[in-house]
Amino acid sequence: MTMIQISNYAGVFVFAATGALAASRRQLDIIAFIFLAAVTGIGGGTLRDLILGVPVFWVEDPGNLLVCMAAAFIVYFSANLLESRYRLLLWLDAMGLAAYSVLGAAKGLALGFDST
């Protein structure tokens, strides 16, 4: 497993955790946790791949969906232990955005989409 793949899984996990924390703030059930974790975990990358015209990353590697489910379950069973879920939500979202900005730019450059 390359460093890029590990970074991708970490980014998916962080974004999925933010979606699951949003479900936790609204006190939803486990299905909603999984759904929101998947939408936030793979939604941005899906849109990126559709714009770039390449195969969608989670269709080629379903491990990304498992990472989303793992994040949903972890947050579902441990969110009540966190005192300030909103602050954690903001920090995780900022970290995920930073990671995906770099990964998205790297993917675009690797595919030959540059500024010239």
C-alpha cells in the first residue's frame, strides 16, 4: 500500500467521521450515521472524478466504503464520550479539507491537467 493510498483512506475516514458526527449531533440512528458518513466521505472525490472524466475512485476500490462504515460505527459507539462534538467536527473537517486539497491537486496533475 502506497503513501497516497494511505492518505486517501485517512482523508475518507476523516470526512466520514465528520458526517457521522453531524448525525450524532442530531441523534440519528445507525443507518443515518452510515449514510452521512458515506456521503461526506466519498462525495467530494466522486464529484472530482466525474469532473476529471476518470472512473470514480470508490467504484474501483470498495475499501473506501468500508472505511466510511468503520468511521460511522466508531463515531456511533463513541460520540457520547466526546464533550464538544462541534469543535471536533470543525477540526476534522479542516484536516480533511487540507488533505483532499493536496490529493485532488496531485490527481489532477498526474492526469495532465495543469495550469498551462
